[in-house]
Amino acid sequence: MLKPTKTVQTLENGIFEISGIDSVEKYLKAVDQIYQMVCPPKQPQACELWFRGVKSTTYNLDPSISRGLGAQSEIVYLSKFRSLAYPYLGNVPYFPYSEDKLHSYWGWLFLMQHYSVPTRLLDWSREALVALLFALGEPTNTLEETTDKAVWLLSPVTLNQTFRFYNYLKPGYIPNVSEPAFTALFGPNAKSDNVKAAAAIGPLNNPRIIKQAGTFTVYPLARKIVPLDLLPDSSKYLYKIIIKKGARESMNNQLLHYGLSEHDLYPGLENVAADIRQEIESEGLKSNQTHVSLKSRTK
């Protein structure tokens, strides 16, 4: 029987947290607990949760472009990327160009995001286990090695109640990025004092977005981007599950038992070698044993 999870209120902005997670079962229980808070049984309409896994609980919810030159540099990144990417577009599964300039702009921006060029997009997933796989991924620096992991949960409908994209729809509507009403507030020519990101659906223009059930928060073209978790009303639409740093290996093993691994998030030939190595290691085969057996066969 699972022990009750520990719940706390964060000191900053009052965001609800569940901490002490050290197993997949406890994680799923925490997701259910938050879902029941956001989506009570008597109010099932317009209820949805998005998930984002991070390898350190210290990371804020800000897009990559804000950690460099800021959103005003988007035009520079976009123009350079378009110029240099053209020779390789034959290998892109979904071509970003469109006769409609609006669709073309968003297509290029999401292609940039896919190839890790700084953008004002932040990735989320509709699947809780996808976010968990990201949180439990291989650390890339000392901070990620020494701190707890986290999965953020977002109520996109609650977040979008700030915006009224259409008068004939209820507040909280989640638009596609290419809709004119969304572009008016978040497109390349937007003129607004808004500092808050909005939840949106992007073009399904690469296999990873499809595999990861990808959704996005899009940040405005503001001079200074404010992380979503640092906004004064963030406790209305954000929740957080804290995963013990020491539980990373055991939880990954649990997920592997269920047939899930980090490699599943990145479909393509580039990950076949990693899958093969993982299978061989799980089967208990060692390279020196294989070498000996092959050598013995040549005699």
C-alpha cells in the first residue's frame, strides 16, 4: 500500500506542490490528486492538464530565448535559420514554407524549436509519463546531478482565461497558433503590453511533437520575458510534483519495466544504436564476453 504523498504550499507565489516522490506509483497518484483538484467530478467540462518535466526543480518556466538576447532577437534567429536551413529542407518531414505568410512564420518558428534554436516557445505534453521521462533523463550538468527533479502541471484552460480570443467562445479557449486572433497577440507584429504566455497548439510538423503529444506555451514579444511560475497569479494554473534525486535510477527501471524509456521520446534512426545498447545491457551481455565467443568461433 502506498504511503500518502507529502503536500506543501510553496513560499513563492503559493504554487501547490507534492513532494517526496520516489516511485512511478506515487507519481501517478500525485497526478491523480492534482487532477481531482483542477477537474472536480461535478465540473468535467473544459478540464485538461499539460505536463512538463525538468531535470532540476530549480528551473523556471521560461523559454530558451529569454536566457540569451531576449524575445526581440527572434527576427535575427529566424532570418539566419531560414537562410542556412534551405539546403537541408529535403530531409525535413514537413516543409515549413506556405503561401500563407502566417502559416509559414509559425512553421519556421516551430522548426527552429525542434532543432534547439532559441525561441519563445516552451514545450509541454498532454501525457504525464512523457513528462516524467524528461524529468528522469540523463543529467547534463552538476546542478541536475545534485538537485531534485520536477514535473510541472499546467491547467491551460485556466491560464487562457486571461485572453479573449473570440467573443463567441468562453474564456479559456486553447487556439492553434496560426489562428489570426492568436497571432494578433503573439505573432511577429503583435503590439501589446501583455507579459503572460498563452497555451496553444502548434503545427504537427515533426515526428517528435507527435510522439511526445506536444503542446506549447507561447510567450509574448515583450522586452523582458517573465517566467510563467513567477507571475503573481501562477498558483491559479500551475502545480508541481517534486521527485527525489536519488530515485532517478529506480524510477527509470520501473518505466523500462512498463516498456518506456527516454529513447522513446526521440523517434528516428539516430536512436537505434542507443536502443540496441540498452537491450544488450538489460539482457546481461558484456562486450568482453561477446569478444571471447566470437574469437572462439574462429578457431
